[in-house]
Amino acid sequence: MAQGVKIVASSHYVPQDIVTNDDLATIMDTNDEWIQVHTGIKTRHVSLQGENTSDLATKAAQQALAQTALAPADIGLIIVTTFTPDGLAPSTAALVQRNLQAENAWAYDISTACAGFIFGLSTADKFLKAGTAKYALVISAEVNSKMMDFKDRASSVFFGDGAGAFILEASEQSLLMAEEMHTIGNEEVVHSGIIQPLHELSADNYPKTTAFHQEGRQVFNEVERLIPDHIINFLQQNGLEPADVDYFIPHQANLRIIEMIAKKLGQPMDKFVTNVTKYGNTSSAGIAMGLAELRQNTVLTGKKVLLTGFGAGFTYGSVLCQF
């Protein structure tokens, strides 16, 4: 059995349509200054051409495959992390498997909201180490725009659509130095987002759902209470301090949250990968897209990169990568 995994290729994909803060100001009571002051977000890419989550995931995966000599049939496992699936069934991962014609892969979704990429990467790592497959595709993809009420400026100004895809290979190398994940599923904890349960029925007896809604201030407070201490303790348990990490890639919730985490850790912002200003909050895809962009633009050999996700559940966790 392999001792670890390595990244063979990575890519990210966003829809072509860009929605600016000024665009949003034409349909709701907001403006560019308010959005930038409160979130740091300037633009977001939104699926206005009918692309669903499986389409974004497929295109990111195709771009990653194109960087290798691999054929889709070489992929043995496909994991898609998303909380905006195409539908309840089949899984978005199954649709990606069909689209890629990756007939030898078994595929399924993981739903841990904005922490999805952390859980997906950790899960694929275990299967590859166990010899279940030699190559795995881990894709984080979201079409958040289909879940938004664009009259709700407190939530809709944050979110964008996108996907990040990684091809992992079983290897003697060990990409993942350490990992730690948590879920706090009790009513005392503030959830980062609420979607009305499907078991509630409409008058004509069909399941109903409402738009995604986020309590921004409560989310900020919860992240401030939990995440910096989680990162510090996680690193200390592995004999490290924040200064030992070369790059941090936190969930791209909003720029102000990332700035708060950097301040609490006593680390400069230039060590933090951010894409939220141009893509918005892309939920589970944000960390995957950030790591794909970092690999594209930076030589990471010998570098330590900390990935930290947090989202509805309340679910959070970190993976420390050694390149």
C-alpha cells in the first residue's frame, strides 16, 4: 500500500459572466462602497448561461486531466464536495463520471458546506493509501447563485459560483502532514447558513425549500471564537507555530474574516491566499480554487501550506500539506 498521495494536476473553472457590485445595486438596496467595506468583495462569477454544478465540476476536471497523460478511464475514484448539487439524486459526482466517461471510477458527493474540500481531500487520501484506487479526482464545485434570493442583500452579495479540481495519485510521498476535523451539531452553535428542510411540504404536498440565508454577524463571531484557536492548537500539536507555515488558504468567506484570522495568528496578509475579492464566497470551491491558483503561480517545493475550512454544521477543520 502507498504511504501517501501527491497532486498530479489541478485546475479551476468559473462561469464567464461577471456580476459587479454596481450590477447588484441595480436590483437591491446596496452599493459598491458598502459591499467592499463589509466584505472586501468586488466581483463574483455567476452562472447565467445555464451551467449547473456538474458542468462547472466537469470543466475543472477536464482542464486538470489535460495537464496529464491520463485518460478518464485511469481515474478510480471521483469525489465532489458541494452543497449545491444538481439534484438529490443522482449525485453530482455520478454526473461528472458520466460526463468524463470515467467508466472505471466510483463516485459520490460529500456535503459539509464550506469545509467540503478539506473533507474531500482527507477522504481521497485514505482510499488511495488503502490501494482502493491509484488515481482520484477531488472536485469542489458550487453554483451558489441558484440558491440565492437576490432581494436579500445580507446574503446574496457574498456568493459566487466556481469549481476547483485535483487529481491525486497514490505515492510514497506524503502530501498530507496532518489533519483535524470537527462537527458541532447542536442547537447552541450558530450555523453559517440555513436552507429550509425538505421535509416541510407545500400546500400541494410537494417538498419545498427556501433561498439560502446567512446571518453574517453571527457567522463572523463564531469563526472568531473557534478558528484562530483551532489553527494555533492544531499547529502546536504538530510541533509548529503559525510562522512556520508558508501559505494559509482559509475558506473564502469574506476578506474581513480572513484579515481577522491573520491578525489573530500574528501573520502578514501576504501569506494568505485570497480569491474572494474577485470570485466572492464560492463555498467549498474557494479553498480548492485558491490552492489550484497557488500551484499555478508559485513554486511550492519544500513549502508548508495550511488549508482551513469552516461552514454550516457547524463543521470545520484543517489539513497541513507539505510540498
